Amino acid sequence: MRLVGLTGGIASGKSTVSNLFKNTSVPVVDADVVARNVVQKGTGGWKKIVKAFGDEILLDNGEIDRARFGQIVFSDPSKRQLLNRLLAPHISSGIFWEIAKLWMKGCKVIALDIPLLFETKMDRWTNPVIVVWVNPETQIERLMSRDGFSEEQAQNRINAQLALDRKKSEADIVIDNSGSLDDTKQQFQEVLRKVSEPFTWKERLRSRDGLISVVMCTTVGVLLAQKNLL
Ligand SMILES: CC(C)(COP(=O)(O)OP(=O)(O)OC[C@H]1O[C@@H](n2cnc3c(N)ncnc32)[C@H](O)[C@@H]1O)[C@@H](O)C(=O)NCCC(=O)NCCS
Ligand SMILES: Nc1ncnc2c1ncn2[C@@H]1O[C@H](COP(=O)(O)OP(=O)(O)OP(=O)(O)O)[C@@H](O)[C@H]1O
């Protein structure tokens, strides 16, 4: 099994690239979706957050008021770090289960769309790592226009992550998404080529079929050895 890391900065275009995988055989695990699921009303993550931040961050129906809560945590680094600490185990086990389900189905290449891939050091489990990069002016423009943020709100969210240029320097593949969607689609072809390269032995062993083969070969080997010994 090959785990492909897909990351970048906020509004750099991870979901846009992730959507391009939909026309291929590579499924995508989206950490933002996992992060939303683990804070749904009544879950363990939700209880921890309400205990730490109080019920003033809740809507009338008991769900988290994401806009209000986002405003709080992205304008105060200590609160954001507290949130990260509380949710990290829930998000990583959620991602693990999504991978496990795909592994059991026999998927051999899985893309992990994780905004904080480097910050959480999950990049050590992924190869190659794709960084969706965008120039700073375009990033802030797209973020403000998509989410209706002021420049200050957008900058706070950008500052909450490792600098995008630093992520770019750690990448195996960089997609520059500062241009048109067609430009990005063209660069995506290189991603498809790279993720379809032949598997290493380690990757073969990590796949469901590889593991089944190892178990079967070992069983046959043990049975033959026993037969010879009798
Ligand atoms: C604070 C919350 C409620 C705000 O919700 P909102 O709907 O406004 O944003 P959403 O979840 O869609 O995230 C949008 C983007 O913000 C960035 N982001 C989200 N959480 C964080 C964080 N803790 N630190 C830095 N950037 C973050 C990511 O690039 C993400 O793609 C939400 O972002 C949250 O629960 N964050 C903590 C979970 C987390 O770490 N998610 C990232 C998954 S690796
Ligand atoms: N090449 C492009 N040309 C024009 N607009 C784009 C392009 N790529 C992305 N966008 C727009 O920029 C915004 C951010 O893109 P997208 O949602 O894919 O980013 P993201 O990295 O997934 O964001 P987040 O970190 O919040 O999850 C969206 O409104 C999207 O439609």
C-alpha cells in the first residue's frame, strides 16, 4: 500500500487537487472531514471541547458554532494549541480507521489530504508528499473571497500554519496552483505518473494482497517443513 501525502496552506487548493483524484482509481481520505466528524454533538471530541471552552461556543441545537469558534481559536495561539492537543488523538485515529477500511477493500494507493501533515509529523508515513503551493497574494485573495474573511482574519488563519514556502521546500512534488485550473490539471499529470510508479517491496508487503501472500507462503512453508520432519 502506498500512502500519498497531499498538503499545502489554507486555501492553497488542496480540495481542488483532491477533486482531481476523483476521476482516478486513487481514493482520498480528507482530514477536514474527519476533523468535522470527531466534533459532532455528543462525541468524545465534542465533550472535550465543550469542557475546555464552555457552552458559549455552541449553537442552539448543541452543535459547535464553527464560525464563532474559529474566530476564537485563530486569534489566540494558546487556545488553538489547546484545541489541537484535545483533538489530535481523535483526528489521527479517525484517519487511521479510514485508511484501514480502504486497506481492507484492497486499495493499493490512498491519498491523504491533511492540511497539517508536516505540523503533526504525519509526513513520515507518506511518500510521495505533494504540496499544493500558491503565491501569497493569490492565497489571501482566494481565502478572503471564499470565506468572506477580512484581511486580518485571513492572515490569522495563514499564520496558524507552517509557512507555505517551508512546506514547498519539504515536498517531493510541488503543484503551483497560482494559475488557472487548467494549469493545475496539467501539473496533476506528473502526480499521477509518480503515484503509479512500481511499488517498492515495503509497499507490496503493506498492501492487503501482499500480506495475504506472505501469510499463505509462510503457512505452506511451515506445513512442508513439518511434513519433511515426520
Ligand atoms: C476551528 C474550527 C472549528 C473552524 O472551522 P471552519 O469550518 O471555519 O474551518 P475548517 O474546519 O473548514 O478548516 C478550514 C481550514 O483551516 C485550516 N485549519 C483548521 N484547523 C486548523 C488548525 N488547528 N491549525 C491550523 N490550521 C487549521 C485548514 O487548512 C483547514 O483546511 C475547525 O477548523 C477545527 O475544528 N479545527 C481543528 C481541527 C483541525 O486541526 N483540523 C485540521 C485537520 S489536520
Ligand atoms: N486554480 C484556481 N483558480 C481559481 N480559483 C481557484 C483555483 N484553485 C482553487 N481556487 C479557489 O480557491 C479557493 C481555495 O481552494 P480550495 O478550497 O481547493 O483550497 P484548500 O487548500 O482545500 O482550502 P482549506 O485549507 O480551507 O481546506 C476556493 O474558492 C477555490 O474554488
